[in-house]
Amino acid sequence: MRYTDGRVLPGCEAAQVLLLLGVPDVLVDAIMSWEPGSSARMRARYMHVNNSLLLKVAKQVGDILWGPEGDSGEGAADPERDGN
């Protein structure tokens, strides 16, 4: 998606960009002016989880559990790294 300055994104694309940026749901609802009662339906309709998002979250979980890739330490379970 490439847009020039001043061009407004359609609702579905704007919601997808907010999802890719990791914007919390409550902020997405406010930015998109979605009503509290219907916001979950609107997010399901316009915000589609794609493979790159799944890989990003999987890497974040892996880094928390086993430490960053290439880290020679014991990961998050190392007491010296945790300060305990």
C-alpha cells in the first residue's frame, strides 16, 4: 500500500494498518469511531490476521520464553539476567 500525502485510506485498509502497527483495540475503536457495542464485529470484519502478524507474535513469544535468537544465554529463565 502506497499513498501520497493527503490521501485518505478506506476504512478497511486503515483498520488493517492499525492492526499491523499493533495499536490496542480500544484505540482502534476510537480512531475508527466504532461504537462500543459493535466494535468487536467491526474489528472481525475489517482487521484480518495475516501470516506476517502470526510470525511476529510467534517471534515475540519465543524471545520471551527462550531469549532472543542468537542469544547464547539460558533465556528468560536465567536468574542473573532477571536480577533475582
